[in-house]
Amino acid sequence: MPQTHTDDLCPIRRRGKRTVTPAMQRARDELFDAAPAYPDKYAVLNAIRALPRSFPLTRSARGLLERMVEKTRPESWDAMETPFIYAHNATLMGWTGLSLTALRRAVRELAEAGMIVPCDGRNGQRGRRWQGQDGMSQVGFSLASLRYRWPELQNQLEIGRRQRAEVAFLREAIADLNEQVRVAAELQCDEATALAAARIMRLRRGTDLIETLVSYHDNMKALWARVRPVENPAENSVGQPSKTAQCTPEMAPMDGQSGTHYTKRNNKKPKEVVVVAPDGRNRIEIMRCAGQVFQQEPSEGLEASILRGFPGTSTFFLTVCPALRDMCASATPDRAQLADAAELLSGQIGIGYQSWKTGCIALGRYEAAVAVIVMATRKDQGEQIRHPDAYFRALVERGVRGTLHLDRSLYALKDSIPPVNIRKCESL
């Protein structure tokens, strides 16, 4: 009698049950608890695609998880539903392009990480596309574990966003220094320095590691210090305001010698132009600073309006903002070193380089550094600043209008310091 079926022609393979590790068992047990969040399908899909490289998943495992989420129904991610995948190994291999060994390795990795929960059949196998009936266990992969990993995924997304912002900040800072180094090197006919700066510019695009970019930035600053024209070798301490050209705001609309012109309208007489005294706008400042012989620098006037004479020392700023310690070159940094550390810190908290540069021009480099320190300290204390770049720009705008008073925030930070650390601060 001829053979009418092909079941006996398939090769017999010896297959064992899946080994369940403690991590996989914990992922199974937590499915019986209430989920912390119920994100929809496309929110989960976008989160998986935007995960940073530091997230502990290989490329094959991440691709497999992404394909699984793509193949689920959108309504299965509702609160009363369970996202589930019924797919044989051949189907999964067709979705991802992985070999059988690589697929099994990726499934094991996702199960160990708690991203999926394998649900095998009665004999320990998934079998073919068998969904099961009422009262019977489903066979396949449950993606409901992603609901329990959702807070962790959101935290990783925030870390990735900060890393990308810091990388972009450092790259823009290196490019800005390169322009200054190139101009100064051309004036001094220093071809070696220009070539070294161009090499750093090429290397900065080939990496996204923060430590490597910081080293490139330090090398570019060393090149800038080599070709920088000498203006004033005296170092400014934290207690003395800086008088460099970088702190001079470039927003004076008119010359100091040309007064404001007002026009009198009179129906019987011709138009008459009255010139206001050119020193009239500075009378209030002169009255406040009675007894001063020298005219104030623009940065000093801004500091008087923004900081209100707050006696902040380097020890105070390092105490309220411990993140500055790893960025400062010395234990007692001066104003220039404190501003350099705050520049790197601004990139870490999400402030763009163009916003930082605008703040340095409008407020002064030291005043902008104090604003960054206040923002970083507030974030460390638990305050939520959703858009740090826009927040910093708002502070700069208030400083230009004269409505920003950072002394209140600094005194509040001083009150939050423990008494033991207050004694360490220098003469506050």
C-alpha cells in the first residue's frame, strides 16, 4: 500500500524542556501582580527603538523584541488584554533573518532580562501555532513583562537623551574653540597648531563617548591657550568679578555719547528736537555707587543685579553641587575654572551649547555658570526640569530684563546645607 502521509519522513530530533532560571521565574511570578503602567503598542515600539547603546541587550535580541512588538495587535496592549505572540521558530527566523542558534540565544537573553516570558506547551515545547482554548495554557511568548519594565525603559531613555545632549554640547564646544584656534594660528603663522586642531575636529565626529570627547575638548583648550593672545595674565579669584572680554554683553543698542532723541509735536511751532543728556541713564547707578571713581564694567552691573553681592566661594559651590568636584582642576577653583566646570556641567543637564554661549554673552560667563549650578543643584534635589535648555534661556531673558535675582536661590541652597558642611564653607 503506498504511503499517503509524510509524518514518518521528518527526522526525529531529541528535544528537552526549557531550563527556567530564577530570573525567568521572577518574570513569570510578577505577571500576577498589578502592572505599574499600561503603555500602548507604539509607545513601547518607539521606546525600544530609542534605547541607548549602553542598554544591556545585544543587537539580535533588540531586533527580535522589536519584531515581536510589531506583530502584536494594538488592542492587545489595553489594560484588560495581554500582548502575546504565537510564532514558530521558522517564522521568527523569517522576521529577523537570524539563524536557529542565534534565535535561541536571543530568546534566552530576552527571557533572562525579563522582557518576554516563554510559555511552552505540556511537553515543554511551543509546538506550532496553537493558541489554546478556555482553561488551557497559551503557547508562545508573553510580552506583558514589558509593562513591568516600562519605568526602567523610561529611565534608560532619559539617560540616553542626556548622553546625546552632552555629546552634541561637547562637539559644538570643540567646533567653537577650533574656529578661534584657526584664526589665531593663521595670524601667528602656526601651521602645526592649525593641523592639530583640524585633526581633533575630524576625530570628534568618530566617537560618541563622553570621556573621549572631554579629552578632545581639553586638547583643544590647550591649543587655544598656546595661540591665545595675552591680554591680562592676572588670574581672577572667585571673590573678584571677571573683566575679560568674554563677559562683556553685546547688546548696547546705542553709543554712550549719543543721547536719545525725542520729538515735540506742536501745531503752531515747527518740530523741535530735544537731546537728553547722555549720562542721564546712568544716574541711578552713579547714586548707588557714590564714592566710586572708576566706571563699572558691564559684567559688574549685571552681577550686582543678578547675584546682589552674594558672597559665594568655591567651597560653597562645590558643597551645594558635588557634580562640580569631578570637573574642577583643583579643590579651590577660581572663577575661570569654576566657569569651565559649569560649562561641562551644562551639557550634562541638557543645556545646548548655543544657549550656554548666549548666556555668557548676555549675563557674563561667571553669572551664567552660577545659573547652571543652581539648575543642577535643583535637579539633584529632586525638582523636575523637563526642558533644561528652554529653562536656561528663560533665566537669561530674565537676567537681561533685570528681573533675575539668583541670590534668593543661593541663600535657599545655603539654608539646605547641613550644619556640619556649613562650617566648611569659607566666610559666607
